[in-house]
Amino acid sequence: MNKIKNTLFSNKPVTLDENSLIMAIESSCDETACAIVKGGREVIANVVASQIKIHEEFGGVIPEIAAREHLEAINVVIEETFKQSGLKGEDITAFASTVGPGLVGCLLVGMNAGKTLALAYDKPFIGVNHLNAHIAANFIDTELKPPFIALLVSGGHTQIIKVSSYSEMEIIGETIDDAVGEAYDKVARLIGLPYPGGPKLDKLAQEGNPHAFKLPEAKVGRYDFSFSGLKTAVLRLVKSFDGQEMPVKDICASFQECVSSTLLKKVKKALEETGYKQVVLAGGVAANSEIRRKVFNLKEEGYEVYAPIMKYCTDNASMVASSALLFDNTFDDINVEVFSRA
């Protein structure tokens, strides 16, 4: 910690420490969020405006609609965050926002709001990588410190990350095609579940037989993943029931068993080969019941396991504020721009 930031106008040094208050904005996809976090770990206020209901009728997020909704919600969530915290702009140590990866039009709304607040109150602005923020969600209300292995599972990413320190991260494995969340949503559509399909599939899987169908596990690199073949296998399975009643719960359970077992196998390999004794689960799919259960079972083998509480698994601004303070790999230049891909 104790990183020195400079403001645009006065160029006076600002020290970030355990007493620093970071106000952060998250707008990378379909949640408009704002939060104030103290010292990277204590949430003072956390506000999220979700767009899920708006995008349901389209079966997925429409970028242009999402950006417009962010524009309408951004001032409201910022005002509500100040109201909940009882703080004013002058009390904030630094402002932050997600700058990528994500939907460009959406990211611009949050970043411009964050920069405007920083300029208005003559405070530093910190740009945050969205994926690092998901990992940082594990710092909230915990004493977690590197080194650890992070399993990041979301709608757009599936990665195993070696976190050696607050400034050193290395992606040692990732999906070569579909991300876990993407695979869940595609399979959910195949069996007729409405958007967002992942949580609904998870719920049905809990009532099915995970060993009803043997589904293939892709043979790829040591820590890498591939889920496109699994998706195709489920498609063939669904088609095989043409004209017959389809055992939806068993299909869901078998799919979820294949995915969760694959993730666990790779994570265990990473832990064994690095010698690390801590593992963290991060990303929206970290809320999945079976993935969460399997990872937490690693406690029985002597590992320390961390995962955010449910409201910090999905996109939120508290994790952005935590990342802005605790991780060194941020963007401190007020002129930083958004980016769409990692």
C-alpha cells in the first residue's frame, strides 16, 4: 500500500493507506454500480442498479441499450452512494472506475463520471482492470494476502491466475474458446431456459443426477480450458430426445458436473505445482453452487479457500474500489482510455 498518486491540478502527493476512502464506479456491462470502500477492505456504501429485466426480452445484453441505461442511472447511483455513506466528495481520497475489459460504450459512462468527480474535487483518478477487480472482491472483509491461486470464472473469461504479490500476476491458464459463463448460457438456451440461463441451469442441476450422462472433457494445455466441444455434446444429447420427454434436470446436472470437475482438476494441479496454500474463487460464476462446493472442499486437503459473498461475485463497485487501493497494476493517468478486451 502507501502508493503515491498525483492530482491533475495541484500535483500534490496523495498517500493511499488503510484509512483511505476510494469511491469507485463499475459500468462494464449491465450493472451501474458505485461504492465507497475504506482501506480496500471495509465497504462503507455499495449501490447497484441492474439491467437484467431490460435485457431479458432480447435473450442477452444489447450494448447500445446498456450504455443508454447507464447514462440514465449513473447520477442516481452516485448520489445514493454519497447518501448511504454520509460522506461528501471532499472526504474521498481518490476516485476510480473500471476501464476494461467490457463494452466500450458502457465503460465510457462510468469512466467519464469517475474522471469528472476526480477533476471536480481535485483528487486522483485510478483506472481499474475489471478482471483484477473480481479477484479483489476476495479482499473485502477478509485478511487475505498474496500469494494465492485465483480461479476466475465469468461470462467472458475463465482463467487460472498466479497472484504472487499485489503487483505480480500471471495468467497461467485460460479458455481457448467459450468461457464458463458463456457455456452455461448457451447450454441453457439449448434446453429452453430463459436469459440469464446460468443461474437457472444451476438450480435445476441441484435436482438432477450428475452421473446420468457421460460428457466429454477437452484435452488441452496443462492449465487451459475448452468448453465448445462440451456444448456441442450437449446439443447432440438434446437432439437425441427428439419427440420424447427430455430429462432436463439430469442434463443440467451432468453438464455442471463435467464443468466443475474440470475446473477443480486444473486448480488442484496449479496449487500442487506452485506450492501455494491459498486459492480464491472470483467472477460472476463464483456464485455457482457446485463450483463453489468443489472449490471449498479443498479445505479438507489443507488449503485456505476464499470466495466473495454472493453480492460481490457479480459486477459491483466495491471490488473496483478494493482493487484500486490494494493492487499496484492500475492506471493512474487521468488520460487513460477504456479497452474492450483483456
